[in-house]
Amino acid sequence: MSNAENTLFSFKTDNCDLVFSLSDASASVVSVENIAGNLIDLCIPASVTADGRTLPVTEIGARVFRRCDSLRSVSCPSAEVIREAAFSYCRKLESVSFPKVRTLEKEAFFKCAKLADITIPELSVIGPAAFSGCLMTENTVFPKAVSVSEFAFSACAGMRSISLPAVTELKDDAFSECPELETADIPKIGSIGKEVFYECEKLTTVTAPAVTEIGEKAFFRCRSLKKIAFPEVVRFCENACEECTGLETVDCPAVTEIQRCAFETCPKLSEMNISPENPVFSADGNALFEKMNDGSLRLMIFLGKSAETYTIPPNVPEIYDYAFYECDALKEISGPGVRKIGNGAFMYCSGLESVSFPEAVSIGDGSFTECTSLKSVTFPKAETVGANAFSECPLLEEAAFPALRAIECYVFFGSRNLKSVTFPKDTFISENAFGGCPYDPDKTL
């Protein structure tokens, strides 16, 4: 049998026929036929002889053994490439040995839920979801791998540690949702992609001395991380370490960009080590600050998580989005020079009772949402109040904004005890500005 290029050749093993596609220089497994009983242990030959030619077996074709439910072990001494989904959904597969394989294509061993004994010492390129859903061994090492694609090891239930000493490319979700993963050694990686360690809740140690960028949600819900140290990192992307509820210390001396919510819901974060020569950021025992062009500072992250009172330095005109997010211990806050309060700046500060920002002009969306101890607020110079700024503040009774120009929707939504709001008669009031609260401005104006 032949097609335009290759000849098909059937090779008998003890319990099946392997069909090979023969080219001029090599052979590739393309299908399996005539299985006798259960195909349990399969040894694919290193070469096949047909028409007087002996050809090395260099490839396992796409989807050849997909859903081969009885297969428990497979080996091939000569194969160099395993094509897409070749062994996907082999749910009883426990052991594989491919001493010369360099490339695994997409989903090569996808959902092989019992696969733990893996011998592929020359593996260089690991395709998307190649091992996703596998058991893996407790200590997984691929010494020559240089590229790890999306979801390559996602949801590997048994993997406790991963070592990739040569990897230089680590793509999105590579280790996402590995429930037992505790340590990762990736010394040459330059960038940790989006959601790489997403919900690795037992992760405690990441060794990545060369990394310069932490992608969006890279460590989302890595709740066992207490300290991260990235001496070369320059960028934390949005939500990079969100919900790392155990995180206490971040060593990032060279960082120059921290995007929105990079450390949101990190209630124990109390130390960020920044180089004194850092041109963009500075940190003291209370907060991380961004250096502005005019010599002022922007408060980025409040670090004094156990503090009950805090006075923001007078050279800080702006509080960044979510800077004090969930600072439950904080009772009193003042900022004599603050002019702008960012979105969600004090969201969920449940103990906050007193705020003083005499120069604040702008109050962002959700800035005091669910400040459940707040009873009254006065912002003498505030001109705009964002949507939901004081929503779900059940004890809030009075609010005064004598300079207000505009008020957005649902500012006091759910603040059920609100009795008095003072603002100029010419203030622009958005539709539903007072929706969800008992106060009616029409009865006051």
C-alpha cells in the first residue's frame, strides 16, 4: 500500500499490529490494529525492515494510542517525536520510556491520570497540555527541557516539586492547579507567564533568580507562599500575587512597575525590600511608594497591616487603587496632602472609624466599600465621588461634601442608616446616585 509519498507497513507484535508510515529515511507509527485481548505492555521496536530496507522508528503519530484504556506501559528506544494526543486519555498508563524523544506535541499524554514513571531524559520541547491531568512523580525533573508550553503540567495531582534547570520559556498556565506542588526550580527563566502557578495552594518556594517579569495572576491563590525573592524582576503584572494570603515578604530590589492589584488580598504582606537606588519605588516600614516626576510620592501598598492608626506623609498627593484593601486593623487614617483617592483604596477596611483628607478632590469608585465601622465622613474639597464609593457602610449616618460637583451612581448603596448628605444644590447627580439607600435628596434640596 502506498500514498503520494510514503508506504504503509504492518508490523506484528505479540498482541497487536503496528502500522508504520515509511519514508526514505525513517518510520512513523500511524495506527494500531488487530489488538488481541488487552494491550497492556507495549514495546515499540527501534527499527522496522521492509522491502530490504531497515528504517529507524523516529515518530509516534498523532492520536495513535488515544483512549487505549488497557495500556499500562509503553517504550520505544529510538523515537524522537511524539505527535499530538498520541497517548491522550490512556487512563491506566503508568510508565513510559522514550530515551531519545526531544519533542512532545500538544496533549501527548493528556489526562493519563495514573502516569507517574516517566523516562524522557532528552526532552527539550514540551507542548501545550502535554502532561496535563497526569499524576506525575513527587519529584519531577526534565534536565534538558528548554520550552514549556501552555498548560503543560496543569492539574498534575501528584507532583510536589518541579526542576527545569535549562528552561528559558515558560508559557501561561504551565503549572496551574497542581494541588500538591510545593517547590519549583526554574533558574534560567526570564518571564513567568500568565497564571503559571494559578491556585497552587501548597507552593512554598520558587527559585527563579533570573526572572524579570511576573505575569498576570501568575501566583493567584498560592496561599502557602510566605516569601518571594526575585532579585532581577522589574515588572509585576495585574493581580500577579492576588490572594496570596500567607505572603509576608517580597524581595524585589530592582522592580520598576507594579500594576493594578498585583498584591490584592495579601493581608499579611508587611515587608517589601526595595533597593535604595531604585529610581521608581521606595519603601519604609509602613508602605510602598512610587516616586513621581515632581518629587512627590504615590502610596501604592500599605504594609502596616497591624497598625490601628496611620498618617500619610504630607508629600503624598495620591493613594493608588486598592492600596489599603482589607486592612482590617486600621481604625484611623489621615492624609494632610492627599488629593486623589484611588478606586477601592480602603475597600473592606472593616475596622475603619475615622478618615481625614482635608485636601482630597477626587474619591474613586468603591474607595470605602464595606467600611462597616464608618459612621460619618467629611471631605471639604472633594469635587467628585465615584460609583459605590461608600456602598455597604451600614453604620454610616452622615456625609458632607461642601465642594461637590458630581456624584456617581450607587454611591451609598446598602448604607441603610444614612440620614444626612450635604452637598451644593448645583451638584450633578447621576441616575441612581442614591439608589439602594434610604436617603432621598429630593426631600432635602
